[in-house]
Amino acid sequence: MAEPFALFVLEDILLISIQEDIDDRDISRLIDRSLVTAKEKSVVAVIIDMQNVDVVDSYLASNISHLAASLSAMEIGSLIVGLKVPAVMTLLDFGVSFEHTDFALDLEQGLKKIGRCIEKKDSRPFLG
């Protein structure tokens, strides 16, 4: 059975793709594998692609926030891309803090945003 997430390393960027059918156990595995991969591959940035996620529950929202905070502590920037309106509304309702991450509409914009920061030798944070 395939996992409801995928990790890809593109040069020094880790791309995490999350699928709609992710459950709590898979979320924990996703967080653990993401942190290990980010450290082992010495990435400078992580993109969390949520374009396939229509509904965000409190557990997923909280864990994505904690992942971003952990990456920040490792001096790795993080960016969430592909959020749909219902998911954004849910995140606002939950009041989950995403102070350690930035957002982009889609993967293409996210990669451009990271590229600009890396060119400036400022991979963290991607704000601005």
C-alpha cells in the first residue's frame, strides 16, 4: 500500500507532497521522515505541497506547524504551497500559528520564492 505522502529531494530542497487520505499515524511518520531527510540531505529549504488536501484537521494543522518550527530550529526554511480556500479557512478557525513558515499559491511560485532567497544567500526565512 502506498503512503499518503511523498518526499523528493531536488538539489538542496526537500519537497513534501501530502495526499488527502493521510491519517494521524501517517502524519507522525511524515514528520519524522521529513526531519531525518532534511538533516541527512543538508537541505536549505522544505516545500510542503498541500494541493491535494481539501480538509485540514487540527492534528494535521498542528503537526505541520510543529514541523515548520523544528525546521526553523535547524535553520531550514519552510514554505507551504497549494492550500485551497477551505483548508485556509480551517487553519484560521483553528488559530494554528505558522510564524516559522511562508506561503505560496503553488509549487512554481514556491520554487521561485526559494530561488530568490537562495540567490541572496538568505534561505531562511522566505518572508518578503
